Amino acid sequence: MKRLYPVLLALCLLLAVPLTALGADSRGVAVTVDGVPLDAAAYISEDGATMVPLRALAEALGFTVKWDQDSRTAAVISRDGEVPGGTEAPGRAPLVVLDPGHGGTAPGAIYGGTEEKDLNLAIASQAAALLEEAGVRVLMTRTGDWDVGLYDRTALANGQGADLFVSVHCNASLTNPEAAGIYTAAASADSPGWALAETLRRAMMETSGAGDMGTEARPGLAVLRTAEMPAALVECGYMSTPGELALLVRPDYQAGLARGIAAGVLAYLAPDA
């Protein structure tokens, strides 16, 4: 439900602001917010749509707007410490972006009729729910089967000022038919994401009973290289190994992997807890 909050908020912004149209001419449109005139150049387009500048409207309602030129993304950000429902939280809850790899026309690895994109989404969605229950704010780069641009994934996290970024994948090997276990990666061994990657790997092994395929520096991966916060990629198991694929498609095994991702994130966020 919390992941729908930004969408619902945007709809409320569009529907709740009282507009007074002066006509589709050079006089434009007068906009008031709670009775106070909005100092912005609003107007009615040729097709009859009322056009109001996003930044002016958002800031009048107490929000901020960040613009990412590379991804052409406008991020509307709520006041720190405010949570859905109007209650105040004591300080800003951590924001974690979970990135279910692939999606849409990019299925990822395919073995035994199973597409990686579906496994990634199932595991990441469960991890998101667990983190939200623990009080962590979560954004997902996708919540369904659609395409997400490679650089759009970290652009979302960067634009929202996220605290952590975790990309969720399943693995495959063309050379080792017996490969099995949890593999994680960070941009480099001295990057902020390295400790996150190792913490995630250990937690996922503990909750799933999977083997250990180690942590590796992967500076060439865009989702690790372009993240402005600690970032890690997790590979939940090898689809190319029949025995592990049989585990990966099981809901109870997916739940164990999700618990590991959530536990790893929480352990990294609160190392002394």
C-alpha cells in the first residue's frame, strides 16, 4: 500500500487544487491553493487541458521537486518525517530502492520455461513488504512486468535521495552445470556498496540455506556504477542448474530469499542493533 502513496499523492494534487479558468486566451488561468493565489503561469491548452507548473504547485503544497536531466524525471518529494495518514515520524525513515532486474521485453535468463524477470519480481516484492513492515520506506523500479531503462533504475534512486539501492537478479552459468548459491556484487571492494553486498549475501544464505558464491567487484555494471548511494546486486541462485531452479520456483524458497534481503538491508542500516 505504501508503494502506491506517491501515485495517490500525485492524483490528489491534480484533483484537489481549486482552479478558476479565465478562458482559453492570453489571460491564462488563475490558480489558488487553499485560497491563496499561486504565482505561476498557468494556462489552458488548445485541447482544453489546464496546464499548471509542477514545481510551483508542489512547493505551494509543501513538497519539493528534483529534476534529473539525464533521465528527464521529475521527482516530487514529501516533507521529511511525514508519513502517509498525516502522522509525524520521529525523523526520516530510511529509503531503499529495490530493483527487480529485467522486465517487459527483457526476460533475462530463461530455463525450463521460467523467465528470470518473474523470479526477480516475486522475490523483490516480498522483500519490499518485509522492509515496509519494519518501518523502512521502499520504492521499486517496477511492480509489474514492464520495461525499465537501464539508467532509469538508478536515476529513480538518485532523484529520490535513496539511502540504499539493491538490484535483485537470478544467475546462470554457461560453463559450470553445478553452480549453486548466493552471489553478490558491488562496484568495487572499497565502494560503499561492498559491505552492503557482503551483508546481503550472508543474510540470504542464512535464511534460505543456499550455498556461497562470494562477493565480486563489478565496476562495469551500470546499476552499481551510477548509483549515488551504497548499491549492491544480488543473484539469488543459478537457474542454469536444474536442482537450484527447482528451488527458485518454489514460493517458500522465494520467501526465504526475500527474508534474507530484508534482513541484510536492516542489518546494514542498523549495524549496532
